[in-house]
Amino acid sequence: MKIPWQMRLGLLLICCSFIVYTAKIVLIDNLKGTIEYIFNSFGFLFLNVLVVTLVINELLSVRSRRDRMEKMNMVIGTFFSEVGSGLFKQIIPADPDIFRLEGVLSAGSQDSPDFSAMEAAVASHPFIVSSSLIDLQKLFEFLNIRREFMLRLLENPVLLEHQVFTGLLQATFHLSDELSRRPSLIGLSDADRRHLAGDISRVYEHLTQEWVRYLEYLKRNYPYLYSLEARTNPFDPTASAFIRDEKK
């Protein structure tokens, strides 16, 4: 049986310690002093364990969580670039109550947005869309083209810890499946359209919640990325990637 390297290292260190203390007793002939030193070392051993296991381990854990958060938000940013922005363009015009969100979420285009107010507005919004105002065939083609991209996102282990974003991906995949299982998206019954409207609304709600969180993250950590995201705010009808001259 192969002995793990951790056990081999532990045995080696114990042997080295035994050799050092034995040599001290033989060469210096101070058994009492050596025993006192050993007991003193044992006393500090527990403090060393405390520092290593609690303090240092916590510092390493914090750094590890921060690194995972960085990678996770990079993935989320890629999702909004490839999928999220396009979904907003197709879904937002079908929201009859969009004026409720535009008044608050368009503030994300400002230098000092109130994210608490934005989150409250999202939490209270009904997120009910009218499927008759959405080109279902166009929506299906949009999602179908990006299906492989979203599958690769699901394979990313970093996202397993982000339940909200995972829920967004699941809702988006479900909508894509619902659309793909129908031979034709023309001439659907009212009941079928209501069902699809519910699936679209679910994606819309998850997407908006994640967008506000992502926008706040960019504002706090990456001002240059936030600048572009704010200038192309999907909830601001006047949004534009172009930077306008300041009014004098």
C-alpha cells in the first residue's frame, strides 16, 4: 500500500525533531532543560494550530472566494454580451408595465445610481409580458443559435455556487425547449400563447434581477466596464454606446 505524501512528511518531521532533541541531550547533557523546552513548545503548539487553522485558513478562504467571484462575474458578463442584451431587446417591448421599471432602472445610466431603489423596483414588478408583442420565431432562432454557448456555461464549475444565475440559465433553456418542441410557432392557441408568455416572463424576471446585481458589481469594481453597461442600459430608451459631449 502506498503511503500518502502527507503521512511520509509527518513521519519525517517527527524523526527530525526526535534526532534534534536526542542530540541536544547527548551533546549538552541537559535533560531537565530539554524536557522543560519540550513542554514549553507543546504549550505554544496549540496557539500555532489556532493561528494556522483559523486565521490563515480564513484569509485563504476569503481570497479563494474573491477569486471565484471574479471568475463568476466574468462568465456572467459574457452571458449578457452574448445572450442577455438580445433577450432584453425582444422582451422589454412586450412588457405593458415597463414604464414602472424604466423610471428607476434607467438611473443605472447615472454616475451614482441607487441600487437599493433598483432592487426594490425589480422585487415589486409583476413581470407579465404579452406574447402577442413578441416574434416567437425570431426569439426561438436567437436562443437556438446560442444554445451551445449556454451549454458550455453550464459546464463551468464556477457557476455551481451561483444559484440565481443557474436559475436564469435553467429558465432560458426551458423557454428554448418549449419553443423548439412546437413544429410551428404560427397560429398558436390563446392557451398556448399564455403558457409561453409565462415562460418568457420567468426568464425576464431572472434576467432583470441578475442584471441589477451585475451592474452593481461593475460599478463597485470595474468603472470602465460599468461605463459601457450603463451607456447601453436596456431600460433607458435614450441609451446609446456613443459618448455625448457635455452640455455647457
